[in-house]
Amino acid sequence: MHVLNLFKKTIIRFPWILVILFTIPSFIALLRPGFFPMQDDLQVFRLHQMDKCIKDLQIPCRWIPDMGYQYGYPQFNFYNPSVFYLGEVFHLAGFQFIDSVKILFILGLVLSAISMFLLLRSFVDNFPALVGSLLYTYAPFKAAQAYVRGSLNELWSFVFFPLIFLFAYQLIKTNKSKYIIYLASSVGLMLLTHNLMSVVIAPLAAVWILNWLVLEKGWRVLPKLFVSLLLGLGLSAFFVLPVIFEGKYVHLETLIGGYFDYRQHFVNIYQLFLSNYFGYGSSVFGNNDEVSLSVGIVQWISAAITLTLALINFKKKKKLSITVIIVFLLSVFTIFLMHQRSSFIWERLEFFKYFQFPWRFLAGSTFLLSILGAMGISFITNKRLSVIYGGLITVSLGILYLSFFKPVSWNNVSDQDKFSGQSWEKQLTISIFDYLPIYAKLPPNKKAPERPEVLEGDVKVISYFKGSNYQEGEVEVVGNEAVIRVPLFDFPGMKVTSNNKQIPHWHNDCRFEEYCLGLITFKLPEGNHKIKAELGDTLIRTIGNTISLFSFLTIISFLTKRVYEKTTN
């Protein structure tokens, strides 16, 4: 009895513990040795490459050495890095790469449930907030993200959706400066987690903010909201600016053509609202998709009930009812964007083609419908009836979706298995055309050589080493000058030095190649040379790094000041 009372007191004081307990079934399948197959089977490899960056002190990590058949790739110049920085912390703490990635998947599920709970707690009591967090966790799309697609970054974007809404609301409601920092951090981390999901949340957050500015008459906080947005953009500038301005230096056409043409992946009404199919295959043209593309039957039905209750109780709970109506309309719009009837919007907004799959907007609808489901419970004034209704939602989620939260199979592998043999060879070439430096006409069809190629002259390679973003060695040129080509893609920011002096290089000498790979090539005179080819910072990267450092120090300064004030008062 004493233990039971202690448990009740703990739950009352720390209700998020209950959220974690209810989330355990969503990730319990991952709590065993080994790893599971997924469509984007590069998550462990990306963390492995991030580890090489960190150990080389290449911070921020931009170039990784082994992708592109070991010619190197500007992977983290364009692919959001935040989750892998966190994963590296777990690896440095002693976990295997595969276990670190499993921890990231688990944390993505748990922290997104907690962040949704915290958002909902601003509007409703603990019980509706708990149910809302479960609606957010046990959604078909969430299961597909984790266990089918293996979209680690997209899964983590679910953590920041609620936090952006929460801190924007709290800033408007309280006008407290601390929420500038919290909102800025959430915006910055969102931008560093997933580009497309940032685009999804941006208009939703803008409408959300406008709604509360009007309802709370909070126009006075507009400057603080603006500062928060700037600070968030500043935090992510080291990544966002190169994405915007240096995308022209890599092949992007494969991201939007062929299978990835958005016109092949619209979703029909039955799939969105009525289907409870869950498969481990792919999205295909037509109606025979082998993956769940549902907004969630429980989610949309509970949202519809909430709208009805909001209209009935409009006069009694005006602010909440208005918010429900607006969130409902936003959810309808995000769902509409997944249907072929919205193609006129896709055709007019050129950047939409980079979404590849219209059903990516399921992230937005899952988020919004979960908010609505929780708010519906708060309209029910009869406590027993509200508990019954919330319990019915919870049981329905378990019956319909709990079985989705497991891998299709399990492999008893270790890091050694993952990074050796056929598995390693496969990872070197997966998605090899994505972000391929533009100077290469096509991806390489064989592994990069371990040492430079001699195109002209007599050269003895004494030693050679490949780092994360550089290659270096010692060579001896005998007789006349020589032309050397190193096994490294050229890319803006690449510099070549000989005996610590920069020398010119080029990338269009394609002798002895089937097609031009755009490799770094340079001349050396007679003599001994310590050569090095290394990726440095371009002007835009330097500007981004500087802005991010300034923004980071601003936030640290603010937090330090708050801690000092609390300890001295």
C-alpha cells in the first residue's frame, strides 16, 4: 500500500513519467541485441561517418570519407546533422553504433510523446494531455517512420513540432523573455533536424501564432517573436546557408525524378481515412501501396468529435473553440495536400517537388489531429464520461495500431558485421547519386583507389592517408614535373597544398576514366612533396559558422545569467 501511494504521488508530481510508461510498447521491440532492416538503411553508416568527423575535429561535420564509393561526399553539408551529433555522444559513451542508433529511435518516440504532453498541458488537464500524447505516439505514420522507412530525422522532427507551438504560445501568453530562448532553440534544432519537415511546420506555426496573438491581444510580443525567429535561424545558419546557396554544386535531379516524382505518390480517400493496412513495402503509383498512408482512423474520428463539441460549446469556451476550429481547418488542408485534387498547388509551388511524396504531410496531420483529440476530452465536463471517452480512445489505439510498432524482422548483427563484407560494400553505394558533386558526370562504378593516380611523369608514393575531409601523403617526383590525380571529388572549398603552400588544382582531367568523375588533379615539380587535399570553408560557410557561433553564445549567455540570478536570489 505504501508503494502504491508513493507511485500515485510520483505520478501526480511528475506526470510525464506516466507518458514514458505508456510509450514503452512503441519501442520495446528494439530492446535486444542486433539491428533491424529498414528502407533507409544508412542511419548506422551516417553515424559511423559522423564519428570519423568528430575524431578528426571536423566540426561542423560537412564531408564524409567513405560514401560515394570512398571518393568522399559533402553529406552533412546538405543532410541535416543534429540527430547524428547526439548519436555520437552515445557512441563516445561506449555504445556500439547500432545500439546508438536504436537509442536515437527510442528517444525520438519518447521525447515526441513528452513534448506533445507538455504542449497539451498548457490547455487541458493531465488526463486529456496524456491521451493526446498517445494519439501522437500510436499513429500509423509514426510506426512507418520508425520501423518501415527508418526515417530517423523525420521521426525526430516530431519532437520539435509541439515545442515550437508550446514556446510560441507561452511567449505570447506570458511575455517572459526566457521563452525567446526556448522558442529559438526549438526552431534552430528543427531546422537542423529535417529540411522538409521544417517547411511543413512553418505555415502551421505561423497560423498558430497569429491565432494566439489575436485571442490574447498579444501584439506587444511581436518583436520578441521576431528576435526568437532570427536567433533560431542563426543557430542553424552554419547548415541552412550552405543548403540554400551551395545546392547548385551537387546533383539534385535524382531527388525529384523517376520514382521520386511527387505525381506518382498522391493518396486516395480510402487510404487516408478508412484503410488500416500496415505493410513494410514502398509507396507506388496507383492504389497498391505497400506501406500505411493513413491519417489514423482513431485520430480523425476523435478530431471530428472535438470539432462538434467545440461548436456546441462555442459560447462557453470561446478561445478553445476558436483554436479547435483553426487547428481543424489546418489539418484538413494538410490532408488535402496529400490528395491528387491538390496537384494545382504542387504545380505552382516549385519547391514542393522536393517533398517527393505528398504523404509526407502526414507528419503535419498526425500532429494537428492529436492536438484536437486531446482538446475534445476537455470539453466533456462530466469527469466519469471524459475518463470513459479517453479510455476508449486509448484502447482503440492499442487494438488498431500497437501491432504496427515492430520491425518486419530482426538481424543478430554487431558493428563488425555492419561494417564488413557485403554489408559494408552495399553501404558505400546506397543513394550514391544524391548530393554527388556536380563535377562528376555520373557516380563511380568501382571503389576509389587507396593511392593517387599518376597521369604524367615518374612518381613514387612514399605514404598516403585518408582522413574524414582530407587526404595527405608524401610523394617523390623524379625528373620532369608530374600530374597527379587524387581519389577525392572536387568541391567548392577544396584546397591542395604541397609542402604547406597552396597550389592550383582542377577537376576536368578525365584521362583513363570511362566518364569524368571530377577528381582533384594537380601538377608537382621534381622533388619530395608533402601533399594534402582538404575541404575548407567557403565564404558562405564562414558566414554561417560565425552567425551560428554568435547565436549559440547569445543563448548560453542568457541561460548562464538566469542560473546566476536564481542562485543569488
